[in-house]
Amino acid sequence: ETNHTLSHTTGDFFSQKKKKHFKNKKNFRAKFPRWSLFPPAANVVQNKIQNEGGEGDGDKVDLAEQSLLNKLIRHSLVKNRNQVEVQQADPSSPLFSVKTFQELRLKPELLQGVFSMGFNRPSRIQENALPLMMAEPHQNLIAQSQSGTGKTAAFSLAMLSHVNPDNTWTQCLCVAPTYELALQIGQVIEQMGKFCPNVKLAYAIRGNRMERHVKLQEQIVIGTPGTILDWCTKYKLIDPQKITMFVLDEADVMIAMQGHRDQSIRIHRLLNKDCQMLLFSATFEDSVMKFAERVIPDPNIIRLKREEETLDTIKQFYVLCREKEDKFTALCNLYGCLTIAQAMIFCHTRKMAAWLASSLIKEGHQVALLSGEMAVEQRAAVIERFKNGKEKVLVTTNVCSRGIDVEQVSLVVNFDLPVDLEGNADNETYLHRIGRTGRFGRRGFAVNMVDSINSMEIIKQIEMHFSEISLF
Ligand SMILES: Nc1ncnc2c1ncn2[C@@H]1O[C@H](COP(=O)(O)OP(=O)(O)OP(=O)(O)O)[C@@H](O)[C@H]1O
């Protein structure tokens, strides 16, 4: 048996004592004879439709919110052992990389700002991106690496280093997808630039009312595409021709948002063609690349691939149940194991997650709930408590499958199996929910609740998918 093979609940998972206890429980079926108890296929389909109608769609992941959440909960760099790939616009020019911030020859007050944030040395992506962004003559850059690898800090430093504080007009423009994300980036710039008193920052975000035709004196402006466009055109607060550095952050989130893509292109058109263009993205899909190539001429491209998640160290099980209540009882039986370390329980819909959390609480268990209807700050607070071990069990939906570093979680329960919009197995989400990065990730357990012929089919699809992958 490989680790990719799903086992149904048998001995491995439970201690001898627990095994005896579970043997008598109707929910832990070590074999398959329960199939005969299932209603005919037609009824199962009926059942599925009713369930979906009653529970609503799966909890949707909003990219901008997810990104903000990541920023709110991230206190340090994400570990990544992959090599940075660099594709240079001019392959004959030497490849620069720095191992220290001192090598960048920053202004002393800026270096002081960097160190005051606790950054001792550049992150992987910063090693290559920083010298490229600061090179003379200037170079354009497309940089892609997952959230938490130091992109924001990199371009904040580049902007602060780029501006001439003696010139009291806007020189750097940074576009972000939402009001909240712009504020987060602005905080990094303010913190890093706190020893540079003459460098000023303005926020081009909704609600920030300005007098028309009075040019801004702030050297750096950060904001959302619509407001930046207004400030450049309608309000004439910024002369786009005087912009010498243009940063497009979270390009992947940006182009997924209605109107943002076109507004960004419109801002870009107003700029001088000699303006330095920098684009950052956490993902590297075709749509992002197409967009990037449209707005960034002759780019250098830097990529840091996400560390692969694997199921190598995860033992996987499934539990056969009849319906939601049955799954609930199974979960209660498992409860002692959940709290040995920390556990996450995934549901498909917000409604199901809320029901499950409140049912568990009614049973006297202590659990936290995290789902999409909560405000991002509220979600961040729940995750923070969970990370600090204040809560042992977290009931959640897909809003969280990527947000939490699962290495600290040793048991994941798929109360509902991950499915896509068509109801097919969602292998990628399965991997994000239970996978670990790195080959030496800590061990973990995953328990999947199977409650219909349909979900049995899904778990089989998942099993097949991962056992096929493991052949390579
Ligand atoms: N060189 C560094 N040394 C130590 N910590 C760093 C360094 N650069 C960034 N950090 C910290 O690592 C975390 C992630 O950095 P940052 O926000 O810049 O990443 P990001 O790639 O922009 O992520 P996101 O896409 O979520 O915005 C932050 O808490 C930041 O303060």
C-alpha cells in the first residue's frame, strides 16, 4: 500500500483502546457491506439535488479577500527551497543578485528602515528582483512568486529608493486591486520609509476627496485603478508624464476583477514610454502573462515556483456514513483524536460549516468557525487564535484551504469531499487541504467522510488521481 492509497477506517489510525471503542459504533465501518443499505441510485441523485438546493453553493473564495487575509495573518516569510528562475530581457547582461541589503547601496536612512522591520537579508525573490529594479539604466520586471515571499517589501523598497525627495511631485505610482490591499501596502511603505522624512505617500482610494487641479506633492501614490485614473485625468492631481516608476501589484487578482484590467491599461497608456514598469503576481497563469506582456515592454521575468505540496507523509482514510447526522456522530467519535494536536474540518458550504460547528458546540466540544460570510478582520482573528493554539479544532469551508499553513495541523477531516462546480472531484483543493510542502513535511492524517454512492465515486477519483501522479 502506498501512502497515496486511501484506507478506510481500520486499525492504523487508532490506538488499540480506541479501536475497541469504535468497533461498537455504527459509524465506523471497516468493510463495505453497507452498500446494500443505500437507496437505489435514482434516490441518491435526488438526495444530492435536495442537499445542494438546501445548502447553497460552495463557499466562494474571493481572490482579493484571500490576499488581504494572507497579509493580515502573515508575520514572516514563506519558506521556499526552490531556485529562482530568471529570464533576462538582455541575456548578455550580467545576472545580478545580492545576498545582503548593504550591497544595494541604499540611502542610510532607508537601510535603517529595512533593518528596523527585522529584515536581516533579502528573501529569495528579493535577491534577484531588488538589483534588477534598481539597475541603471532602468529595467522592466515581471515577478511571480506565491504570497508571502517578499514581493511587497521588494517593490516598496524599490519605490522608496527610486524617488527624489527634493522633487515635490508624484514620481511613483502603485496600483493595487482593492482599498484594503492598498492600505496594507501603504503601511509597509510607511514603515520602511519612516526614517526618510521627506518622502511622502498619498492614498488614491475611494473616499479620499481632493481638491481638483492642485498637483499632489507626495512622491509616491498608491491606490486602486479607478481612483488613480480619476486623479490623473478628471482631477489632474498627478501628471502621468512625470511618473518614472509604475508598479502593478497583485496582477492576477487585478485582472480577475471587473473593470480593473481595463482601467490599469488606461493608466498605463497615460504614462511616458520611458517609465519603468514593474508587475507582480502570485500566480503565473496564461491570462496574467498575456496581460503582463501587454503592459510591460521588454520585461525581465523572475519566477519562484511554489513548493510542491505532497501527500507522501499523510495517511488517508475514509469513513462510510449514511447522511449528515451519521457523519456528525462519526466525527464526535473521532473527537478525542482531533484534540491531540490541531485539526481542521472542511465543509462545502457556509451553512453546513455553521451547522456542524454549532452541533459540535452543543455536544460540549470547543471549536472555532471560519467561513466566507465573516469579515476579513474577523477571519484573521480566528486564524490567529488557531495558529496560537488557543483553539484546537477549526471548522471551515474552502475559504481557508490555502490560508493556513497546514503544517501545524496534524489531522484534516473532509466532512464534505472537495468538488468543483460540476460536482466532480476537486483534486487540487484536496491537495491544498491536506498536503504538506517539502519532502520532509511532518506526518499527518486525513479522514474523508463518504456518505453516498456519489461521494464514494469522488473519493475513488481522488485516489486514482493521486496514485497516478505518484507514478512519475
Ligand atoms: N527580507 C525579508 N526578511 C524577513 N522578512 C521579510 C523580508 N521580506 C519580507 N518579509 C516579511 O515576510 C512577510 C511577507 O512579505 P511580503 O508581504 O512582502 O510578501 P508578498 O510576496 O508581497 O506577499 P503577498 O502576495 O501576500 O502580499 C511579511 O511579513 C514581511 O514583513
